Amino acid sequence: MTDGGTGELCIREFVPLRNYTTLGVGGPARYFVCVTAVDQLPAALDEALRRSLPVLILGGGSNLVVSDRGFPGFVVQIGLRGIETSGPGLVTAAAGEEWDRLVAWSVERGLAGIENLSGIPGSVGGTPIQNVGAYGQEVSETIESVRAFDRSAGCIRDVPARDCGFGYRASRFNTADRDRFVVLGVTFQLREDGRVNITYPDLASRFPAGTMPCVDEVRRAVMEIRAAKAMLLDPAVPDSRSAGSFFRNPVLSLESFAELENRAASTGRLEPGEVIPRYPADGGRLKVPAAWLIERAGFRKGQRQGRVGISNRHTLALVNLGGATSDEIIAMMKQIQTGVELIFGLRLQPEPVFVGF
Ligand code: EPU
């Protein structure tokens, strides 16, 4: 992996961040440096400290909403690359490696465990932070350990998965220890037997019952599903200019879910005989699709407000229709939150990270 000697840091100024996010929104970074070797990182962090500036660690920018006013601090882009094996199914990827390149690399070698996460934009380093998940798989199921620079101790640590505090779209890295660690690399324990999990309804319906597809077939199916929902980055598909899911799916206790059912029924939001879609979640709770709540609160796919819209293909994605401002994104986010809360009494929580607000 590219963690060789320290090179000279190349610090740039007033770099437009919109070019580094999939949503394509955001003003300039006061300072911007790309770290391509591990031992450049402490030097970059020291530079920020010397100027008493806040630091933003930038990965693939696929889960970021950056303010039009930009970030008045020090952006450190993680440009570490490389994929290595160190034992049967044991794969380590550097944080700056493109996530989907790692998935393709693993699938090519018949290794199972991350194929359902095909086509997700962003870099490897971002995946443990929000415990990326899709189609019935989460990275926490295969992560063995996370190598990170501990900013409070000034040293590199290997954090085993059991100490990462993984939950739905959560880990210690975005909760209790937010901003403490900079992820440098992730080690995955993948399965050499190639056994796949296709229980997620969208995926199961692609294969005849009782068949066991290979990892490559599952990857191809996931890519097709994501393409149909404009969840694959493609400059030719305007609906893909988004930060992916803009809201988390609410996870409710059985009691809160019963309340939600009552509200849905009493406000006439259910078709005759219809039940609210739900998925099992940790602790006997239920996960409810935010997209369903948004639609039943009266919003629709393709709805526009200025230069921002709800994706034509998936209600959970807000799309930059061209030249959108961050204020327009926030205005639409709030409108959706208020609309859903008014009907269902639930406040949807945004999923992306907000910078410079
Ligand atoms: N639905 C709608 N309208 C839509 C889309 C979905 O009502 O336009 C409802 C339907 O009831 C559908 C259900 O939502 O059955 C689930 O839809 P989908 O399978 O597309 O998944 P999701 O819950 O909307 C989550 C993740 C996605 C991930 C998919 C697939 C979150 C916040 N989002 O979305 O992750 O790709 O499952 O597993 O958990 C992301 O985090 O950025 C992301 C794209």
C-alpha cells in the first residue's frame, strides 16, 4: 500500500468543494491537502493545528452536504491507495481506495461478503464510519478491524470490529468518538466459500427460488437494481447527482410502531388491506422505510423546488438538478421533515454529514 515516506505536503487554497462531492454543492475549502502516504497525515494535522483551524477529513464525498459558504478550515483528502491479502479471505484496503473497486476485486476472486454492497459510491475509509449497508448486508458483518490514526493520542491504532460500536448507519466513529479517528485502512474477513445472501426482497425476486447464485451474479443483479433507482453514479443520469439516501430509515420500538400504525390509519394514509412496510432491526425493533413515509405524507418522485428535487427513481434521494445551492437543499430537507412530522409524528433524521453550516 502507498504508505511510504513523507513527501512534501502540497497545500492548496480556496479549493471549491462542490467538485469533491457527489451532490455537487459546496463553497471553497480555505486550505486543502491530499495525503497519499500515512506519515503525511500527522504533518497535515499539525499544519491545521498551527493555524488553529478545524479539520475536515474528506473521502469520496458521497455522503456530504457542504455549505455554499464553504469550509473555513483545513480539508484533508485521504488519497491512500492499495488492496492486499494477508490470509485466507483476509483483505486489507487503504482508506482512499474506491469502495466499488474493492468490491469488484473481491468478487473477481470469488470472495463473498460485500457483493451486495456493489455500486455504492465513496471510498473504503468512509464505510466503517457509517456502517454502510444495502440489500441485507452491512460492512460490520465482514470488517475484522479498522486501522485509524487516533488524533487524541497521536498514534495509529488497530480497532477490532467488536470495539467499533457498529449499529444501523452508526459506529463509534460517528457517535461517541466522532472526529477522534482518521480511518487509514480497513481489513475484511471475506468468505472463500462464495456463499451469498439474497434474502432482501429486491434481490430474492431476481433469482429462481432455491437457487444459489455466485458472487458475480449477485454483483450484477445489485448493479441493475441500483441503476434502476439512479443510485449508481453516472454523469449521464441527472438523478444520480445526489448524496444517496438523504434520510435514515426510522428504527422504532414495537410501541412506537403501533402508534405509527394508528396515525397512518386515522389520517387515511393506508390503502384498504395495506400494512406499513417494515424490516426487523436490532433489539426486536422495526425499521420503517423513510421513502414510504415521505410518499404517504404527500411528496412524490420527481417533485421539484427550484434547482433541487426528489429523484424520479427513488424518493429517498434529493437531487441537485443543476447549480443548486446548499440553502435550497436544506429548504427541501426541512419541508420534507415538517411534512412527515405533521402526518406521522416522526422527525426524519438526515443521513449525510453537514459541513460548514
Ligand atoms: N420505497 C418507497 N418509495 C421509493 C423507494 C422505496 O416507498 O421510491 C419504500 C418501499 O416500501 C420499499 C422500501 O422503501 O420496499 C425499501 O426501499 P429500498 O429497498 O430502495 O431501500 P431503502 O430503505 O429506501 C436503504 C438504504 C440504501 C440502500 C437500500 C437497499 C438507508 C437510509 N438507505 O434504502 O442505502 O441502498 O436500503 O438496501 O438505510 C444510502 O444509505 O445512501 C443508501 C442508498
